[in-house]
Amino acid sequence: MDLNDLILSDNKWSVNGNFLMFKKLQNIPVCYIEDDIIYIFLDARIAKEIIRFTKSLMCKKLCFYFTTPKFSNPKGVENLEYEILYHYLFSYANSVFFYGFRKIDFDLIDNMVKWSEYSNTFHLVKSAFQAVNKKVQSKDWYPFTITKHYNYNEEIREDFNSLYRHIQISKIV
Amino acid sequence: MVKVIRDREYRRYVLEKKLYYRLEKLTYFTYSFYRFKGINGYTISKPIVSDYIGSDSYKIFKTISTTKFDSRDKTKYSPNGMYGRSSYDRSRKVKNTREYDKCEFFKLLKEYGLK
């Protein structure tokens, strides 16, 4: 498999070393290939392009997983498996990815469970889920007008209440 | 002298160039106690220009037209708009332009008493 075959019909896509890049002010890495599996960086900076790219991979019926954009840094990452699982769930809470993947009928959580089985890291899912869920359900109080303020909208918060059940079901299936 | 009309592609290029220049200034001082937190949810000690995409400063810098007092209200690099408002406007006397056709159309409306 070659990275040049994955380029979409646009002038802004290019290949630099082992990475496929998309230009938005600067070149931002999109994906790389390892053992005939495509790893896409779930980067919120180019969220629309990532959704468009996953749709093209779905049409080609290729095997792909997602990773954290931290991993594109040559410095490296500590606790890589946990960071990837955390970033899967953190991106799922992002409204652009949440509604974008729903629009193209792609299940991000199912992909996460498949990756955790592939790398034998399913035991880390629960701790990552608890950390992200705490962030999603958190609320602030305005001091003078006594009103709540959530960082995430109601639909995403309700989805996170039953998300761990969805993870367990997709593991069994 | 032939007047070159700036199209949409050119205006986008100028906006991107200006945006890059503004964001680059933010990278000069990165020694903050509260480190920069990008849109991906993790902190970065020494951010580069592409790390600022999606941040508040990126959105603010994109909407500002100019920072200079004399060109703040100008519609730069656009041929549309009122005559004489900016130096890039098309004249109404030049034929086969949208502005010329609009003037002719209003003249016809006045002739027939529709306006």
C-alpha cells in the first residue's frame, strides 16, 4: 500500500516522508501506514478533512485505526496506549466529530474497541472513559445569576451516560 | 494602465498570509506559567503556528480587516462596492462590467416610470 494512492482530489494534500499531509497554514500530518494498516491522526484542527478522508477509506474498504496527534511529534509519548484510548473518547465528545461521523454512518467507538482488542489494551478503556466522562459532565456555576453552564451540549452528555454499555456490547459483538 | 481584478483565490491567499504573520507573533513569547492548551486538549510548551489553529486568537485574527487606522474601513482586494470607496473598485464608465450594467438598468427603469 502506498500513501500516494490515498491522496484525495485536492491541491492541498501531499506526502512528506512517512506521513500524508494536509496544508492549512502549515503542513499537518493526516496518516501513516504500519504493517498494511492505516493510522489516522484524530486532529480537531482539520476535523472536516479527517471525516472526508475516513469516508474515502470506508468506500475503498481498507483497514484503519486512529491515533493521537501527539504521536506525530518525534519526541514520543508516555503511556501511548492509554493516550490513544483517551483521545478516541475525547474526540468522540467533540461536536464536529460527533455529528460528522454520524453523518457518514461510521462508528468511532466500535473502531476503538477493535483497536483495543488488536493491541490487547481493553483493560485501559474503563479508566480512560471515566477520565473523559468526568470532563464532559462537569459544570460551572455563574456567581451572580445562579445558573449552570456545561461545556458540552445535552445530546453529547446524554450519549456519554450510556456509552460504556455501548462499548461492552460492541466488544461482545 | 490595465487594472488587475483581484479574484477570490487571491483574496484568500492574502488573508492566509496575513493570518500567518499575526499568529507567528504569538510564538515569540511562550514562557507562560499557564502553558498553551490547543484544540486537541493537551498542553504544549513551545507552540508553533499550526498549533494555534482553532484557538480563540485564530478566530479573532481571521475576522480583523486591518490594524492600521487609515485602512480599517476599507474593503480591500474586492472589486465590488461603492465607487470611490476603495482604490480597487471598478469604474462605472467601463463597459461590460456589473456596475455599468446596473447603472444602465436604473436609467431604463426611470425612462419607463418604474422607479
